[in-house]
Amino acid sequence: MKQQDSKRHPDLSRVTFRTSDSAMPSPVVVVLLHPHLFHDICAFQDGIHGDLLPLPSTHFDTRSCQLFDSTLRTSHPFLTHFHDAFAPWFETHPHVQDTLRLLYCRPHLHSVVIAHAASYGQMSLLTHLAPQLPAHRLLLEMAAWHGQRRVVQFLVLGVGYTTCTSDAIDGAARNGHLDVLRFLHMHTKATCTTDAMDLAAMNGHLEVVQFLQIERQEGCTHWAIDTAAGNGHENVVRFLHSHGAPCTTDAMNRAARNGHLEVVRFLHTHRQEGCTTRAVEWAAMNGHLDVVQFLHLNRPEGCTTNAMDDAACFGHLNVVRFLHENRTEGCTTYAMNYAATNGHLEVVRFLHEHRPEGCTTLALDQAYRNGHAKVVQFLRKHRPAPDVTKWSASLEQVCAGVMACGLAALAVIY
């Protein structure tokens, strides 16, 4: 065994180098052949380890990393970008020593790497770097935002974080992390703002809203019901209503826009704020016929010509037909113009047969341009031919339409 070791690690002092002039070996050669000396020298040289070369560190310059943790709002996009770029490397290099080598070679990434560890639950790295953690801002806020209960508990009970900005509870509430929210409330002096309940309500986190209502004093603003209604969170709307939360006409408007009929019905029955003409108009634009019908039958606000115009623009023939048959606002030339622009032939046909508003040259121009050959054919056959001296379609537009429609459009033109 000793003979084998001596072969692996020869004693350079006994090695004889044969040269043509029988000279002693160069000191450089002796040093380079000595593994320990060579390793120590390399440790002081510029450069990085080979497995770090693929990392896109050029996207994370020193200045941007120094400004990284100035505010939570600006930190999140940066941290997400960092995670997308470095996550594959962390998966193949899971050990703390790997990350320490990264920090040794790229010291300007120090704050970002630690924040990433707090946000994504890398407890082993945080434990190893515990003495350095108090110097870093917003760690508790980032861990709370991402729902890292173990990290939050470690930072508070293990490292000594006792205060933080309102972003910690606001962020935890926004993302529905009730366990983190409850821990911060019980073990720190963390404050929050009305954003906590507003954002929790917007995202439908009923249990968080209930906790904040019972345990905290900050309350909410009209945004809580307005946005919860817009996103269809009827249970949240009901709870907030039962506790006297305010709202505006935006609540029913938003609920109508997104087709949440039951929320619209609840607000109509239990609230006094009502809505505006935007409720019918937005519902019509998005094709929510049941909401349009309910508002028509139960609300006095009505709508404007925008309702039929936008329904036609987006191809909602059933809504266009209902508005035509049941309301008096009518539409404008915008309806047929943009139904033609978007290729909604059946809507164009209905408007031509049942409405007097007609269209302008824009209908034919844009149908040509967008390659809607059947619409072009219908308009050329059924709508009055425009005065060529006033026709707004340029030669370039017509040629573009021919290229888009192919032979079909060419046949229509001639």
C-alpha cells in the first residue's frame, strides 16, 4: 500500500529530471507538479469554476444586484428572473458548498442568492449563513410573500427578526398563506395595511379575510368587494357585506363584465350602490347574454349604443339580437364596420337585414385587409357600392387584401 501511495504522490525532492544538459528542474515545473501548491495558487487566480461557466451571470450586473432589495415591489420581478435563470443549476448543485463556491466567484450575487433561499425555502443554506442574515433587508417579507412558513419561523425565532414592513402580512394575505399570516400576527410586531384584506378578497382567500376581520384592526376599502365581485368570489362578497364593508358601482360592473350572474344578483338584492351603463355594455362586449338579460329586466341604468356595437365587434350574435329586439339604444356604424373587420359574417348579415345604421367604407377596407373573403363578397353584393372618389381604401390596402384572401378575394373584386 505504501508503495502504491508513493507512486500516486511522489516526493518531488527525490525526483530526477533528465535534460539534455543535465540541469536541475525549473522551479516552475516543480511547483506545477505539486498538487497542494498548485491548488493554493489557483485559489488566488481570477476566474470561476468550470461548472459555473454556463450560468447567465452577465444578466445580473453588480449595480442591479445592489439595488435588488430596495423595495419588495421591485425585488419580485428581479427575483423571478433570477430563479428562472438559475433554478436548473440549483437542481443539479443542491449542496451548500456548491452555492458557497458560486458566491465566492460571483460575490455581487450574495443578496440575491440569500433572498432566493428565503423565498424558495432553501433552509440548509439559510442555516449555514445565519450570522449574515440580519444584514439583509426584506428577507422576512419575501419568505412571507412566498408562503415559506419554516423560513419565516427560522428568521423570527432563530435569527431574531422581530420587526418588518407591512409588506410581510400584506403579501402573505394577498397570496392566501394563512399559516404565515397567523404566525406573524402572533410572534412579531408586524403591521399591515388595508391592502391585506383588499388583496385577499380580490384573490378569493375567504379564510384570510375572516382572520383579518377578526384579529386585525386595519379593515379594508371598497376595493375588497369591488374586486372580489369582479373575480366571482361570491362567498367573500357575502362575508364582507355581512360585516359592513363598503363598495361602489364598480362591484356590479366588474361582476357583469366577467359573467358572474350570481354575484350580480346578490349585489342587486342586498346592496344599494347599483351599477352604471357599463354593466350591460361590458357584459354585452364579452357575450354574457344571461347577465345582459338580468340587468335589462331588473336594473334601471340601461346602456348606450356601445352595448350593441361591442357585441357585434366581438361576434356575439345572440347578444346583438337580444339588444335589437328588447332595447331602443340601437347601434352605430361601428357595429357593422368592426363585425366585418373581424370576419363575423352572420353578425354583418343580421345588421344588414335588421338595422338601418349600415356601415362606412371602413367595413370593406378592413375586410379586404384582414382576408375575410366571404364578408367582402357579402358587402359587395348587398351594400351600396362606395363612390370611388371617396373610397378610403388605398391601392396598398386592396393589394394587401388580395394577398391575404388569395383568389377568392380577387374573384370578388372583379
